[in-house]
Amino acid sequence: MQGDAVCERIEWLVKSRLERVATDASGWDTLYKDPRDGRMWELTYPRSEMHGGGPPSLTVVARDEASRRYEVPAVEV
């Protein structure tokens, strides 16, 4: 499977712009922070029926939700 422009953009953002904050217990979902505006982003692979979870998804997540999902103190997110 080859990634499209969206997959490439997500990969670039994760490697170049966003800061990793935490990974969930499964090891599949990762929480990132944009240092420029403080927004929290969640990297997931929602197509579990596909090899490797399918294409990645990067979505904004509220701070309180990020704190709950990743068991990170709200101060750190």
C-alpha cells in the first residue's frame, strides 16, 4: 500500500512540526502538541481491519479529552 498526499502530510507534520507528548497503552495512538498554537493532535490508525491499521488519521483533540485518554496531567498537555 502506498500513501497519498494526506498520508505524506501527516508524516511530515509528525516528524517536523509536532511534539510527541504520550502514547496510549496499546501503542497505536499517539498524542502530539503543536508548539506554535498549543493545540493537541491525536494520531490514530482507525482502519484496524487493514494491514498496519490502514492510513493514519490526525485530528485535533480537546485538552481535557487528551488528558483523560492518555492519562497525562492536564498541566502537561
